[in-house]
Amino acid sequence: MEKTTTVRLRPSTVRVLKALGRKGETYDQIIRRCIAAGIDLDLLKRLREAEEEPSIPEDRIPWDKLYRMSEKEFDELLKELASARD
């Protein structure tokens, strides 16, 4: 059996993993599948940075659609969230 480790995750990261996951999958399986599928982790990083702005309402982030967004759609989402806080 492989050695495992504990990784601390922000609640928002857990929500993303749950949205990406399938019934019965572990977080490790979800992460490995995403890496294998070429999920753009930079998009997730940029969303996390935008999410950390206190005036962006978290309920406006479409967590369930995030991993299917193109980079253009993602940029549009960030602009929309930014304009909502102005």
C-alpha cells in the first residue's frame, strides 16, 4: 500500500473537487483524473485569487461548470464578478 499524506484544502477547493467528482470518488482520484485530462490548473488558481476578494459573492461562481469553461469564458466570468463588486 502506498503511503498517504494529509493535505489542507480551503473550503472553496473542496467545493471545486466535489463539483468535479463522481459518486464514490476520493479526492485523490478526482485530482489524478483532472491532471490526466489536462484541466487547466491556472484557471483554478485565477478563480481562487478572484474569489479571495471579499466583495465577490461566492454563490455567483458556477462551481459545477467551472472545469468545462474555455479560457475565454473564464475571463468573461472574472470580468463579470469584478464588475459586480464595483
